[in-house]
Amino acid sequence: MKILITIQENNVAPRFDLTSEVLIADCRDRQIIGIPRTILMTRPSSEELCGLIIKENISRVVCGGIEESHLQYLVWKKIEVLDAIIGPYLESLEKAKEGTLKTGTILPGAKKIRSMK
């Protein structure tokens, strides 16, 4: 299974359509195979991101907010989309590879950042 996470700095990007950086990890048996790749997009674009997801044969997408039309397109392509995720992208990767991440999850790391302010 390949997982794609939209990222902004150290967190899951809050908006799919404004994402300019993604992490792609190949997972088997709940383990990450090799080194995850970070890809910088030439510009934020939902259409280009959807194209990358299809081209890379991604099976699970982790993101913040996503427009309904793009969500429905990815679901139609049989891609699992976990949206409304808030927190550090590495935490989301761990939970996504284990299969325990759910749509709408606020990760513990997000709460730590909030309490420090």
C-alpha cells in the first residue's frame, strides 16, 4: 500500500487545494518499506495533486480539508481518503500505516503545539 500525506512544515497541510509538498511512503505488513519520498509540487493545484495520486498508484491519502468534488473523484478511483486530519504528519503516517487513523482525527502532537502557545 502506498500512502500520500499532504504536508506543510511539520504538519498535515490544512487544505488539499493549497498543498505544495507531499510525502509518499510505501507500506507492507504495517511497516514502512525504504525511505519515504518528499515531493515538492511546482504549484498548489488540486488537479495536479489528484493526477500525482493516480500516477503514483496511491491507495491511502491523508489530508486536512478537501473539496467534495476532489474527495468524490478519489473515492470513485477506489482511493481511501482520510481527511480533516490535524497534527504532525509523521504521527499521521504512523497511524495510517497501522490502519488506526480515522477521518477527523486530532493527533496528540497537535494538542502539544496548541498548549505551548
